[in-house]
Amino acid sequence: MAGVGYLFGAISPVIKAALGYNQRQMAALGFAKNLGDCVGFLAGALSATLPAWGLLLIGAAHSFLGYGWLWLVVSRQAPALPLWMMCVLLFVGTNYSTYFNTASLVTCIQNFPKSRGPTVGILKAFSGLSSAILTQIYAVMHTPDRAALIFMIAVGPALVAIGLMFVIRPVGGQNQERPSDNNNFIFIYSICLLLASYLVGVMLLQDFVQLSDSIVVLLTAILFILLVSPLAIPATSTLLPNTEHPIEEALLYETSMPVASTSQDKEDQPDVILSEVEEDKTKGNLLPSSQSRKWIVELQAKLGQAAVRVKPHQGENFTLMQELANGDFWLIWLSLLLGAGSGLSVMDNLGQMSQAVGFKDAHIFVSLTSIWNFLGRVGGGYLSEIIVREHTYPRHIALAIAQTLMAAGLFLFAMSWPGTMYIGTLLVGLGYGAHWAIVPAAVSELFGVKHFGAMYNFLTIANPTGSLVFSGLIVSNLYDYEAEKQAHQHGMSALLSPLSLHKMRLLSDGPLKCEGSSCFFLSSLTMSTSCVLESHVVLHAWIKHPDIDSPLRN
């Protein structure tokens, strides 16, 4: 439920028609939504004192208030509000996601410090899948009322919070890992791929074939079965006897130290990628003597393999102010602004983009983008982990690859060739999703996990900032300019009246409507160019530039 803000592309035509807004006003609403989705300073600060259930409860109240009031306005059960008040409603409503994301990310990074890439990738992937899941549930409702989707957004997070608020928590032994963790992650990855493939098939089937109500209900029931299938892992570990031993970092560190060595020897030795070794080496924790020697020998062998394969140092536990004074942080922030900001601008304008090139319903592209976003987050976390662990390269190379994918997708949007809406949503969704799996893991490695909640929520401000630059200043203004230009051309050529323009569907409930590939040509090309430039900057800064002392550079 943490990613229903991505449904704005599906509900924006409903809001635009009900309130009579133009594209500039819709861009203001989109920016307020993005700001609420990313500004989580309060959630980050409270994460240090409140348990996860407290954050979930506060977030649920935000969603119910903001989107519940929006639903009343759109369904005409409450009077329309001024634009600035509508922006406040969207900000408050979408701000719930910062509490949900913070509660899950902080908890699971503490529980799985050795598997940050897969953990963040899976969590952010499922949050990105929210819009596709809710769209499928909406299809089961069989209601022509588009405002019902807003009602689902209002009450859904509250129901989830009530069901989960006392369950999600950090468990004991946060600095431990078990041999079965890798197999469990592979199982969840398999479920992710199966779930995404299933949703793609269902969405395309519903788009091209008219299905009966009973079949739609059956398809949705199968979806819920796939969603709850990962619960087999904790159920199995609880019911079956536990015969495996946790791997303690203290042993890994102590056994890696030689009996005597010079300072030069220590500099020449390969470093081991152990996420919390800096904290553990001052504790002096040792395994009990009752542990079997065979276990110690196996761990020593694994340590030798890790030392050979992986070299990057882990970052210290930076405070937020120390992070803000670090050049690496601002380079990551700029990458997120240009890359994620471009992707978010596309998602917020998918309704108008699809209508401009002749599609009547934007729900299929919103749902497909959600699925590709989901796969991008899963794949980004997995790919970045391989790059770091197997090849000892910086995790940010995966970020440059994601930005290249987005650049290609945005270029296809600009060209508007046949079928490019489907391919463009694929590439942009994959690239955008990969950002949110790679960046949090990289930040936790560079700057530590002690203040990760505050740092993550500050980093996410790049998302609405990029949306303000691209959607608020570039996309919306170019769209309205082209719409006014088209209306003027039609009016001058045939001396048409406003009534005739309405019949030609160039006006919709007052605001001008743009049609054709020219509506988003220049804006898509601009965003594509920014992604190409940023991928070049990332590669140059972390691989070739000698002045940047990044702890993750090989």
C-alpha cells in the first residue's frame, strides 16, 4: 500500500474533469502529491523513537484524511476547494507513504544488514506494484464511477495498518544471518517474477478481450494467492525445527585478523564487505566455546572467499549534517533528481500522454508502468548486489544503466512511433524502479544505518524537486502551449465556435486539450537528454574522477 501515489496518472483525468483544471493546475496537484510522497522528515525523526506500528497508524490517518476529503470533493459530496487547499489535501494524503516506507525499510535493513540490495529491492518493488494491484481490485468492483478508485486509496492504507501495526518490528539478532537466507531471497524473487508476469498477462488480456465478471473475480483471487505466498517462509521457519546456526559478524571479523602484522601489511590486505563490522569490532563479541569446530572452519572458508571477491569499505554512521557536507551525497541526490524526477513526471502525465496519441483509457499504461516499476526495483537491487559482491565495482554503475534505460524510453515517447507507448512505459518503469532499489542501499553503505531513516527521507526530496522542474515547468507549459496553438489553428482555419471545438474534443470541460505527438515531443526529448547526461556524470565521477574519495569505489 505504500506506493498508491503512482495511481495519480489514472485518477488525474477524473480530477481534471470534475474541477475543470488545465494542465498547469494539474501539474501543481502532481507536485503537491510528489512532495507528500517524498518529504518524510517527521517520519524519519519519529522512526528513532516510535515502533513500526506507530508509524503505520500515523500514516493511515494521513491517507484517510487527505484522500477521503478528495473523494468527497470529486464525487460532489463536498464543495470544491481552492487550488492551494486541494494541493494541501493531496500532500497530506500521499504523505502517509513516507511513514509506511520508513517503517518497513528501517526495520528490514536492521534485520538483514548483509542483504541490503535484495531487501530494499523487494520492499520498494512491492510498493511500486500498489497501483496495478488496486487497479485490478477496481476492475472487480464493476463500477463506472472513477471516483471509487480514490475511495480505495483513502481507506486501503488504513485497513492495512490496522491489520499489520502490531506485527512489523525488528527482531532479535539483527547482526546475524542464516545460511537459508539466500534461498529464501531466491524464493521471493521467483514470486516477484511470477507475480509481475501474471499481472502483465492479466492487464493485456483485459485490455484486448472483454472478460466476464466471474473470470475477472477468478483472476483477482489468483493474484491474492500469489501476494500471500511469501508467508510460506516464516510459516515454515516457525513450524519446522530450527537446525541452522546464525552467522555472527564478530567471528568473521575476529578470524579475519592476523596474529601480528605491520601497518603496511594491513593496508595491502583485501577488505571484507561486512555491513556492521565497524560497530562489532568494539564489542568484543565471541561465539560460545560450545560451538562446533566444523562450523568455525566453514565460516573461515566463507570469509576467505568474501575477502577475495569483495573489497569496498563500508561507510561510518554519518549524521544528517555530516552527510549534507559530503560531495558523494549531493551527486547521488542530483542523479535521483534528474532520473527519478523524469520518470515521475511521465507517470503523473500518463493519462494525458495516452489520450494525446489516441488511447481512450490510460489505466492499462498506469498498471503496466507499475509492473515495470516493480520489476525495476527487484532487478535493480539484485543487479547492484552482483556488481558489488561479484565484481567489486561501485553500486552506482547500476544507477547509470538505469538512467540509460530511461533515456531510451523517453526518446521513444518523443518519437511517438506505433507501439512506443508500450515499449516506452517498459523502459521508463524499469529505469525509475531501479533508482529506488539502488540509491537507498548505496546510501546505507556509504553513510551507515544509524541515521538511515532521516537520510533516506531527505534524499527522497529529489523526487518532487525533479517533478517540479520537469512536470511543473516543462511538460505542463509545453502541453498547454501546444493545446492553445491547436485551438487557435482550428479556430482561424474554419472560424469555429467554442461549441464546435467541444464537439471536436479539443476542449474538455473548459480547459484546452492537446492531441497528437507534438504535445509531449519537446518535453520528452528534454528529459531523455538529461538522463543521458546524468548517466555520463555518474560513470565519470565514480570510476574515472580522481578527486572523489568514495568508500565504494574499487
